Amino acid sequence: MTESEARRIAVIGGGVAGLATARHIVDGARAARRRVSVTVFEKNDAPGGHLRTIRDGDWQLEWGPNGFLDNEPATLRLVERLDLNGALLRSSDAARKRFLLSGGRLQELPSSPPAFIKTGLLSPLAKLRVACEFLVRKRAGLDDPNPAPEADETIYDFGVRRLGREFAEVFLDPMVKGVFGGDARELSLAAAFPRMVELERDHGGLFKALIAISKQKKKAADAGPSGTLHSFRGGMAALIDALVGSLDGDDDAEVRTSAPVTGLTRDDAGWTVTTDDASHGPFDAVVDASPAHEAAGHAPGPELRELIGGIDYSPMAVVTLGFASDDVGHDVDGFGHLIPTREGHRLLGALWTSSIFSDRAAGGHVLIRAMAGGPRDPHILDLDDDALVALAVAELTPVLDLRSMPVRSWVIRHPHAIAQYRPGHLRRLKDLDQALAAWPGLVLTGSSYRGISVNYCAKEAEIAAARILDHLASAPAAAEGGV
Ligand SMILES: Cc1cc2nc3c(=O)[nH]c(=O)nc-3n(C[C@H](O)[C@H](O)[C@H](O)COP(=O)(O)OP(=O)(O)OC[C@H]3O[C@@H](n4cnc5c(N)ncnc54)[C@H](O)[C@@H]3O)c2cc1C
């Protein structure tokens, strides 16, 4: 192969992670004056994965993510690269107000220390227990970056230990439902919220950390934009449309849809990707950006398959309901509400979508997005659409003072909604890195591994692309052959 011949890279999975990685590989290669040819293999007949926007008359709703926070420069860099800044849509100021269900009533989450002191969400004794966080000693073993499952504290246990049981049940339990569709008792704090572990490790506790950080407040304020939720005019699909458009318009990239990868092998000639109907390759390198439950099926070698297959996902049903504004008695000027397990509801919470982004509902209407399921209630997906809508309406009616049935409803089922980082997840990632050493040129990325949000996908896409380009710079080219 001559210097001018393109190195071939396969990307498995055309969600935001795979598409962004493909974009960065092509851009990075071009900047380094190297030639690449990148093929994205996407299982479905349309790319995007969970990022999909449904436009139905005047209504606009999301299949998966509602938006992303603007505190991650990698996403903003991607937006800039795709020339999408003009389409960015900032959430309303009202969306800063978030609510919790407590004793069947909505109460605003306190957003400042004085509001926390006054909140009725916690008993006086529980507030006292929170104040005692200052006195709780640092846990041993925080220096181990990859703890074994038995040494890896859950989010719930961390909350109980540092802030008390009531705090964990009232605040942490619903927050984990809102972020992960998961159970705080089953997720690793170190993998899900690594910053919390850092704060305890470096400062001895959360209050001590807050004091130290507030002394550096000026520095922190200068460090970058704060986290405000953003989407795009046209919804989150705008990001996918722009990524696909830019790759399709690039001679060095191709996005193939209806191309489910079933096998991945490597020999002296390079990597071969097998889809339903054909073998493709050889490739010099492969990025696997399909979710773990899929990647485990085609990963090369039993060790990788077992390690990847151990990462499971929560099931979730998303029920989006459109109401005439007059039929919603409660003020829905805010982000939405979460529901602690002890309230005994099947819904995990609801986003007040049309208050977050005003262009989502038909005029004179509001759009509410209820979430149900999670690891404690997987069989909710067995209910038919009418039953899911009836369940959501029945549980929301006393909370939001609903006065009639919705005028429109949409049900979306996610059998594999969000990756659940269980205790030992970081140890698993370390073992995965070691196992990957036997498979040069293979990089895993996407929300199964180091962060479940769009922001993490964007950040990891940059890292994955850099690793592929490093590999190409150091490894001999794969044998010639068509894809
Ligand atoms: C209901 C819900 C709400 C969410 N809300 C938010 C939010 O508000 N903010 C946020 O940041 N994140 C949110 N998320 C998470 C967000 O959706 C993920 O971060 C993001 O979509 C992950 O992208 P990905 O590319 O890693 O995976 P995916 O979106 O799952 O894409 C993977 C792609 O791989 C393809 N694929 C799978 N198997 C194969 C195969 N064998 N061969 C070829 N292709 C294959 C799939 O078809 C898919 O297109 C939410 C998720 C859900 C489900």
C-alpha cells in the first residue's frame, strides 16, 4: 500500500456516539494530511439511535434525550463543527424550577441553602442529620480508581452514610430515576457520579468541599459556561441530521443503514465486519459504538463478550401526553417532577416539556412526558399502549389536577433505555482495557461505558477518534480489499 492510499475504518452503530466519532476521525486525518475511508454500519433503517424527534402536526416530541447541558465543551465543539450554533435552543428560565412529589403533593426542590433550611421535603431531624455530614469521616478505599464490586459503594449507601437515610430516599432515589431510569441502591457512585467520590477523597466530605470550592468560586465561574439545558430548533434529531449530512457529503465517509453487524474478526489482513448479508473489509481499525447488549453479540473473543455482556440496561416506557392548557389545573411552569419510590407510584417522574422548550406543543396546549419502568418494574413494557396511557393519566391526575383525558398521546418503549453502571463497573472497564490490548485497532465507545449522556458520547467520541488515529499512525496498513 502506498502512502496515498486511504486507511479503512469501520464504525459499528450510527447513534450520536458512532456518527460523532466518524466525523472526528475524518477531520483528524484530514488535519494530519492522512487519507482515511470511514464506513458507519447502522442496524436500523435510519441513523440516530435514541436521538430521534417525532414531528406530528404542531406537536414535537423526543424519542430519547430531551436535550443536553451546555457545560461540556465537546458537544459545543461538535455543534460548532457542524455549523449548528444558529439552531441551538436554550431551555426557558422556568426550567430551573424542579419539583418532587412528597406525600402526594408537588414541592419545589430547594436550590439554595436558605431554601434547603426552609424546605418541607425533609423532617427537622433529617435536616440535622444532613448538617452532621461535616462530621462524617472519609471512607477508606477512595484511592482505588477501579474498585471491585464488593468495595464499590452504591449511590444510596453513600447518601445514607454521609447525609442520612431520609435524604437518600427523598433526594437521591428520585434523582437516579431521573438521570439513569435506575435504582440508587444498585448503581455505583464512582461510575455514575465520579465527582462525588473526588470531593470526598480530596476534601474529606461534601460540605468541606463546598467551602473549599466556594473560595475558588471566581476561578470556577471563569472556567466555562454553566449547565443550562439546550436542544435545537427541530429537536435533538437536528444534531443527527447535521452529522449524517456532513458525513454523506464527505468523500471520505459513508453511512450505511439497514446494516446490522453480526460478527467482527481479525486476521493478518486486518479486521472483517460481517453484516446479515455480507463480509466487509479488511479494515485497519474498528470503532464499536453499538450499545453493550449488542456489542456483546459480535465482539471478538469470549473474554470481551463476557465483559461487555455484563453491562445491562434499564427498560423504560415514555408516555407523552398533550392536554388543552385549561385541562391542567396545576401550574406546570417548570422542568418537571420526580417521584421518590416511597410515594408508591409506577411512574418515575414527568417532564413538563412545553415549559422547557416552548415550541413543543400545539397552541393553547401543554405537553407532558411521563417516564415509567426501570429495573424495579421491567414488566411495565408488557402493557399495551392504552394501558400505559391510562396508567400515566391515572397517576398524574391528582398530582397535576388533570381535568380531562389527553387530546393526544404517544407511547415509546425502550427495552434498553440507559446503561446501568453497577458496583464494579470501573473495574470492568479496566479489565476491558486490558482485554482490548489483544485486539489492536478496536476501540469501544458510546454510552455503555464512561457516561450515559449525550455530552459523554460527544467527549468520548473525540477520545475514540484520537485513539484510532494514533493506532493508524503506529500500525501497518491492512491488506488491500474492497468493502
Ligand atoms: C428515554 C431516554 C431519555 C434520555 N434523556 C437524556 C437526556 O435528557 N440527556 C442526555 O444527555 N441523554 C439522555 N439519554 C441518553 C442518550 O439517549 C444517550 O446518551 C445517547 O443516545 C447514547 O448514544 P449512543 O450512540 O451511545 O447509543 P444509541 O443512541 O443507542 O445508538 C447506538 C446505535 O447503534 C445501532 N446498533 C446497535 N446494534 C448494532 C449492530 N449490531 N450493528 C450496527 N448498528 C447497531 C443502533 O441501532 C443505534 O443506532 C436518554 C435516553 C433515553 C432512552
